[in-house]
Amino acid sequence: MDAASFRRMDGLGLAALIAGGEVSPLEVAETAITVIAALNPALNAVIADRFAAARAEAARLPAPGGALRGVPFLLKDVNLFSSDLPTRFASRFFAGAAPAAPGGESLMVQRWRAGGLVTLGTTNTPEFAGDFTTEPLAYGPCRNPWDRARSTGGSSGGAAAAVASGMVPIAHGTDLGGSIRIPAACCGVFGFKPSVGLNPLGPGWEEIASGLDADHVLTRTVRDSAAALDLTAGPGAGTRLGRMPPAGGFLAALEDPLPPLRIGLALADPLGRPAAPHWAAAAEATAGWLAAMGHAVEPWSWPPEAMPGEWFDALWTIDVLHLVRARAEALGRSPREGEIEPFTRAVLDHAAGLSALDLHRARLAMTRAAWAIGRAMEGFDAVLTPALAGDPPPLGTLTFAACGQSLAEWNARGFAFAPHAAPGNLAGLPAGVVPVGVGPAGLPLAVQVTGRPGGDLRLLQLCRRIEEAAGFAPHLAAMQARL
């Protein structure tokens, strides 16, 4: 299979070729490995591989298989655990971490494998997935394929760069405060955060960051995201928080007719700050497409509670403290100088100073924010916003060091860049980012649509309609041709 054709195709397209006998899973895996070898030195999206094991796995995939059988895939270096790839959280302190024992392998990883996805390696991410940009000291910065001097966003920056550049059509992402959707917007791919509880995070944990996090994938097409959700959605044994997928699946219903929807359009963030004019214009153009389809689009505003407050950091920093202390217990020592980044040191200090009451108050604050967002969305089927407040910034401008090693300044700068992402996490809502055009600097523009609790299928259907109207694929192909 030639690399140019491979890079343009989505996962379902590749799987159809495999199912039709035109190419084998091994041929597709070999092509993906060749593309990674060619592009990764410039982009630094993939930080570990299992190429030999992937070849053997692809060669013996049973047939027939599922909708994504034989499609190359990448796992992010946080949250989930594989039996033959270590999860190192982009941290030098975890450099010697071993892969999880088979019984400790994450359920989503098991389901991806059972569905026929062939995992080739792991992707770059900030240390403990805790940043708005992907520039870890352990692996070095991940570079945006549209402009290698720009950030990919964070924390699924490696996944976004890999999918956008054509290394793989589908890659795992995590989303605690926008970590799937921010990189998707920066790199011009589709990013979907499911409703909390739809994809299982076990058996390692019931929830991450007090329920803020939802793991899924970044893809080139909406239909690939729906197909991937069909593989993973549904509760695991023992979960208390799981959601059930629709009976017929997501992909099968993706093209079903949509009834007229009521959609709110918010061009300003929860603090009333407007997006850059070309990002606002992209959202307004999308609103026009939706209105032409028969949907009612009306002005709408986020409630001020939708902007995370100081309490937000208590919800996720405590998880980092737990991970580092568990690793220290396993090694019999604390992190040495240089094994933990200055940002993580600040996070650990913050978490160590929290009391149980502080954490309880933070969870109550999250509940209040969720209620405020829910009340504001009453009567609306979805909310449309710019995906970001402006273009992906140059590397080095969103880092902790660039913020004077101040957590307060880091928070302020990051949430000003991506102010529309966190509300979906606070309220556990599904949210998708769809690329819709290219801005004056030659960088992708994207919109975000946020849906109602459990309304994942309807939101994917809406994203699919936006994708069709935008016709973004030629822009992505042109960028790939320049790499």
C-alpha cells in the first residue's frame, strides 16, 4: 500500500480495503510504520513503539472481524494500561515502569484489541497529562504538523499530531479539561469527549480527577470516532458509574435523520471575553450552515460558573500526588532531582497541602458548576462555540516556565486560550470539536458543539452534518502533502 493513499484514508476506509482482500492487515501496519519512521523525527508525536509485536499481531488477526479490523492505532502515555507497553505518564520518574500485568490491563485497551485495532506504540503528552501544551522534559516538545514552531495543544498533542499528519487514522486521547478537543482544534482533526461514564476507565480506577476525565480517541472523521465508540462504550464489571450505549450502536445510526434542533451560539467565554475575530467568524459560518439545515440557532451565553475556579486544581492534582507516591513506594525512594518537572513539583506541593474537606468542597463546587451549566442549557439541544479563543500559540508560550512558574498564571493563560472546553468536563457532557476551515495564518479553524447529558449519539450526528458542510478533508490532505 502506498503511503500517500494510506495517509488520506480514515480507519473505516482502510478496514474496508482489508475486508475486501485488497490489502492485508500486515501491509497496512507496515505502511503505518514506514510513515511514522518518516514523519516522527520532525514532529515527535510517537515516543515508544511495539512494531515487531504489531507486525506479528497484524499477521494473525482473525477474519472476519469488526468494522475497524486491522486499523493502526496509538495509545497515549497516560491513564490506560497495556500488557506490553509501559505507561510512563511522560515522567522521568516512571522511566523504568513495566507494562501492566495482563490482569491489570485497562478494559478499553482490551476492547480495542478485541475489535481488531493494531497498536503500534504510544504518543507524546505533557507530564501526567497536566498541561495545555505538549512539551514534556522527558520526551521533548511535540510539533504541530501545520507549523512546526506551533503547539499541538495538550494534553493529547502527540495523538493529534499523529492523526493529522497521517501516521495513523485513530489514536487514544484523554480529556480532563479539554485534552482531546484542544489538540484536535490545534491540529485540524476530529476530537470527541464522550459523556462521563460511557467509556470505562477500569479496572485501575472508577473515575479520574473526581469524574472530570473521559477517555476516547482522536480521528480524521466523525464516522471513525463513532466506530471506535462502538468498540469501547458500556460499563465494565463492578463499575457504579457506567452509561449504556444505544442498542444499535453509534456508527449504524450516524446518518439517521436529525430532527430540527435548538442550538445556542456562544462567541464569548464564561467571563464574557470574545474569541479572535476569525475564530468567531468560523463559528458564525457554522451557525449559518446549521440554520440552512433547518435548525434554530440562537444567541446563548455560558454561566460564569462554567469557568473553573481555584477549586478546580484540587480535583486533579490529588491524582498526580497519588501516582507519584505509589511509584515512590514501589521504588523505595522519592523522586530525585530532575526526575519530576518543576510544574509537577508545584502540583505535588499544592495537592499535599489539601485537606479532605478541601477536596469535598471542590467536588461540591464542581456540582454547582454542573447545575449552572445544565440550567443554562435547558431547552437547548446543543451549544455551538469556537473551539479555541485563537490560533495555536508558538511552542514555549503556554508552559509553566513561560508563566513564571506560577500556577495561578498558568491557569489564567491556559483557560484564556481554551475557555470553552472545561464546561463539558465540569458537567460530564459530550462535546466534539470539528475542523471547519483554515485561518489567515494557514492554521486550522474549528468549532465545538456541546450536548446534553448522555446525548452522545445525537451530538455525533450533529458533528457529522457539520463535517459534511465544512468539507475540511482537502485542507488536511494539502497540509500532509507539504510535510
